Amino acid sequence: MNSVQPILELIRGSVVEAAHFGSLAIVDSTGTLLHSLGDPDTVAFLRSSAKPFQAIPFVEHGGVEHYNYTQAQLALACASHETAQLHLDTVQGMQAKTGIEESSLQCGPHLPSDAAKLREVIIHDTHPTANFNNCSGKHTTMLAFAKMRGLPLENYLDLEHPIQKDILKTFSEMCGIEMDKVQLGIDGCSAPNFAVPLVNAALGMARMCDPSELSEARAVACKKITAAMTAHPEMISNHGEFDCELMKIGEGKIITKRGAEGFQIIGLMPGVHGEKGIGIAFKVTDGDSSRMNDALESSARVRPAITLEILNQLKALNEAQLQSLAKFGPVKTLKNYAGLVTGKSQPVFRL
């Protein structure tokens, strides 16, 4: 913790009123550390940033073809969706194809993050169900994977369940770290989650984007996942949310997936920054919780701005792309409730 660095400051007048700290690692698909900030060996849980990796065994074993998943449905399997109606419709479609009952999902319910759906839930006093959970696509797919292999469904989240063992093995291989060195915990949705050094998480994403050195089956699975995520970024989060909007303007060349408590992972396809695929992983030490405005729209203060600053310094985005994402940062004007400018937030690091 002593080696974390300031990454974002909030300035009121001429005074730095608050600061966020963190560490980051930028790695190419050969494992070369290109840039770092703070401690690139910081061990952190990926939280929902792990979802694309958790989908690999299902895809690698032919799950997409077995159930005739569309690209949108595969994207939702990798998603932290915001429970817009299109997300509920999509997960219900996945369950219809797979024969998985919503009651089998062990993720628990929560309120929508989508503003329109949240208003509807409040007005009609709707009680959310498991499909409302932003991980319902992942859980439906884990259950479908177990069903496809004739494995028990009731304990699909147990660490010793074959699908969870396959997921852990695949994750460790992608990230170049021995299985017994992956630290395990339970995610907010009750599924196993992984903590590894940032350099290893970044390597995993670099290989996801540039799987040329992986086995043919693994490479095909990675390409299907990245293609689905970039073709349907609205499934990964929601229209208007940062991950979605960044992948839209990235035009198939940028992958991004947020995680809780200030984790973010980004991947650049070969040719965006050199000939190799690039993985970027960073952790905001204090967590970067979301904030809701008067329109019931939630947003994160730190991760979007830091992501844009990293991509700007890497010259991975052009001026037009940066301008189209300006509402997310990297520098943002801060206003009070009366609309008066009170200061700004800005990244404070150089790669």
C-alpha cells in the first residue's frame, strides 16, 4: 500500500480537496511490462472484470454452438448489465434456449441501475428477482455449461464443482500464474472470484486480444468473446455507460470491463499500440464507488477518467474519439447543485 500513487485529484478553487490513489500495469501479449504506476504487482480482485475469462471454458467447449447463443447473448454472459429491459429480455432468451430456470440462479436479486427500469420498479413496487442481478447472464451461462456436461446444477458455484475448476484453470493459464497462487474469494454475486497481481491480469487481457500464441480452441474462444463484446457493448453495461461508449468508439479494437471496488481492465487489439495485443489493469485503492444524479443515472468518478488518460497517453484514441467521450473525462469540470463551477477533477500521472 505504501507504493500506490496519486492518480486523480479534485480541485476546489486552487486547493486540492481530495485525491484518489492506485496502481496500474500495462503489458503486451508476450508478457513484457511496458508501463506501470505505483506497484504493478499489487494483488487485487478482478471482481466483474473477470467475466470475459469466466466465459472462456463454456465457449471453448462448444457451448455457443450447442445452445445457439447469439453474439448478444454471449456478450451478456460477460456482462455487468444494468437491468435495462433489453438485458432482462436477453437473459430470458438465454434461459429459454438452455432450459435453465431463473430459480436456479444463486446470484440473488438487486435493484436496476438502468434509470428507466429503476423508475418502473419504484412506481409499480416491483420486487426484483435473480434475473435483475447484473451477473444473471454469467450465472445462466455457468448453469448452462454444467447442464451441457451432465453435471449437477445445485452446487454450480462450489469451488470444487468441475466448471469452477475449469474456470480457475483457464484463468490461471491466461494470466500466466500458477493456480495455487491465485487468491480466491466470493464475489458480490456469490460466484468464486480471483485476486492476482495487476501484471498478470493485464497479461490475461493482452492474450485475450492477441491469442496468436494460444491453442487453436482457446484462440477461437477468445476471438468469439471479444467479437461479441465489441459488437454488443450495450449488453456489457448499458447504453450511455462508459464501458459501452468506449467500445462503441473503439470500433472493435478496444475491449473494456469494469469491476467493483475500483478495478478496471482494458485490452487493445494488435495494431492499436504496436504489433502486439496490449492489456491494461488498474486498481483504485479507495474503491471508486458509483454516484447517482437527479436523473437516477449512476456514474463512477475515477475509472473512466483514468482509462481515458491512459489511452490518451498511449495515443490509442484520436482527438475525435476523445472528444466524443469528453463527458467521462479525463479532465472534468465540477459544478454544484445550482450549476456554478466549483472546480475540476483531473488525472495526475504520467506513464
